[in-house]
Amino acid sequence: MARMTLSRRAVLRGGAAGAVVALPLPRLGAMLNGNGTAYASGAPLRRTFGTWFFGNGVIPDRWIPRAEGNDFPLSDQLQPLAAIKPKLTVVSGMQLKTGRQSAHSYGTTGALTGAKEGKDSGGKSTGSVQLPTIDQVVADLIAKDAPRRSFQLGVTQATPRTHGDMYFCSSFTSPTQPNFPEFDPAVAWKALLGGAAPAGTMPDDRVGQVRKSVLDLIRRDAGRLQARVGAEDRRRLDQHLEGLRDLEKRIFPPPVPAACANGAAAPGVAPDTKAEAPPAVNKAMADLLVLALSCDVTRVFAFMFSYPAAHVHFRHLGAGAIGDDFHNTLCHGGDDASVHRGVIYELQCFAYLLERMDAVVEGDRTLLDNSCVLTATCVAYGKTHQREEWPIMIAGRAGGALKGNVHVRAPLDNPTKVLLTLANAYGANLPQLGKDDLLATAELPGIRA
């Protein structure tokens, strides 16, 4: 019997009331060649790339691992990443050579572009960048045929109380083209699913006319596909649909019976309006991103957990948590114990995304194995606006291009070397990257496999 094959762009279709939805599929065995080393069409397997930005930095003494090399011990602040440590690269000791620029903005620009922030002819900040961010450099290499070139998501819009695009955006295609993040899970759902209808709505938002979920609409097509594929693909498809159903219910809870509350919908996961970066929003956005990556809706992303210099409160951490906002406590206060607790929470949120990526099986690897996620922040140590000991982490192995499970110490070296290394790991073949004092003409040894 001939082996069944599927296009990597296959979708499940359905509709009601004149509207049609198309639900993307994860990577299935039927999409691959007989060895699982390429798509059935002969195209190479896709890799993904992203950045994860968090404001206000870390406490270097508690962030830097105490030993270098392979199989290094995690530091206090890196403990939340223990589950994915074999796929983690840590770089310490570097210095962001941006000179005397505005605190916080230099981190966003320098660490993600390899250049200082833009200046006008009078030397005043333009509030933008000079070069594209690393995610967009990689997007030019791997995302040309993806449904979405890149996607930008965020958790909290806690304000930095300043102005300029580089304070509100961690992705730039060019100095005049910022890619602002989306902070509303409901809007992100519709954007990522390309119009697939959440429960209780249709693509044109005719609320109440169709009380069906996305999965109800594509049920028949899903059944036909499950009857055609092998047992392993049926299992993967079931897991995909169950995960999608769970996420849909969290963002768009079904209405309660009319006898209970006049049929009003229960509150879903709404955007953060209290500058708190709540876990529910982080989980919803991370799950949406994993859905998009696993289904090849997008291959490049910028996840902005919080803005540079964000005045965010972690009130949900309870008694003994940060009393004032995190920016003031970190950058202008003296309570390092509270700062440490806040950083641990942020990295727990980062770990949630990574562990979800690592749970998506892709042949003999996982989505995280086939990805690279670079962290970025706006200062090394907020209390002193420190540029030394710049914190850099890379999660994932970029399809085998990166070693993983290694701590590379590079005292006073240039962080742009990391950007150049990652760009070339994705096939850029660049001799240099960056500009002026941040120009890198060599890769950082010890990262690539």
C-alpha cells in the first residue's frame, strides 16, 4: 500500500453560517519523507528563532553560574530552567559597549541589534534603532515562505514612563518599521489562527450567531484525516486538538446556562490592566506561540514579557513580595531579596514557554531542539544601570547547530558576537555584524556544535 503523504501546509477546514475556518496542523509523520529527515516534498525541515525580552535586568552575583564549560551548575536565579538545562547556553562576563547613553534604552538596542540607538543630526535620540533586530535578521533567512514572517507577543504593558519606540518594542525590521507586540490573548488568537472562530463568535465577530468552537467547526474534516493517517499521527493530532480546545476555553470560556446567569460568558484571559504580568496571561500567550510555531504558522517571534524600565508590580507573589514597583525596587531601591524573587518569577514564566516547546515532539527531536530563543534585557544590574556582566541565555539547539548545556565566560567581550554566531548558525554567512563600538568581526567560540 502506498504511503500516505500530507502537505506541510495542510489544514483542517470547516464552517457554519457562511463562514469558513482553516485550522493549521502540527508536524505529522505523513508530512515527512520516509526517514523523517525532510518534508515529503523534499524541502528541509524548518527551524524557528525567537527572542524573549524582560525589563530591569538581574542580580549578576546570583545569575552567573559558578563554573564554566559543559554541564555547568545552575546559579540561584537560573534554577527555574533546570528542566531544559541540557538545551541551555549561558554567556557571562560580556560588556555592552554603548557609552554614556540613556539607561535602559541602550540595552534594547545594543543587545538586539549590535548598534547604539538612533540619533538625529543634532545628536538627540530618535527613539528607534539603527539596525534591524536579530529576530528580523534571521527572519530574512528562514521565514520567507511562512504564512507570517514573524509574530510579536507580550505579557504586560506596565509603562516605562518615557517615550521612544525602543522602550515599547523589541523587534524592528528597520529603523522606521517597529513590530509592536500584541498583549490581548483574544486578538492574538484570531491573528494566529487566521480568522478561525473562537467559541461564541465567527470571524466577523457576529457574537451569538454561532455558539460553536473552532473544533466543532472542523470536527468532520478532523475525523476524515484521523481515518487516513497512522496510529502515531492520530495520537499527535488528538493531542493537538485537545490542547487547542483547552486554550480556547481559557481565552473564550463558553457561556454559562441561561438559568444561571442569563447566558453571560464567564470572564476569559484578559489583557493585563494592572501592570502585574499575571501567570494566566503569560501562559495563554506562551501557549498561543507554541501553537503557531508547532503548526508552522510562523517561524520567528519576539516575546516581550515586560518593557524596558517597566514599572511592573508582582502583587500576586503575595506577602513579602515586591512592595514598590519592580523598576523602583530594582533600579533605585536596595531590596535585593525582593528583586531576586521577582527575577525568579520572570524566569519561571520563561521556563513555562520553553518546557511547552520541549513537549512538542518532532521526529527524534522536539520543537525546542529545533529552535533558538535568545533572552534580552535593558540593564545588567538595575541598581547601578550596569553594562558589565551582561546577562545572555540561549535556549534550544537550533536543529543541532548549537551545543547546549554550556556556560561560556567571555570577560568584557562584545555581546554582538553572540548575535553574529546565531545569525550564521541559521545560514547568514556574515563576516561581521553591528556598528561602531558594538561591531563584531568574529563569532563567539564555544556556542556552536
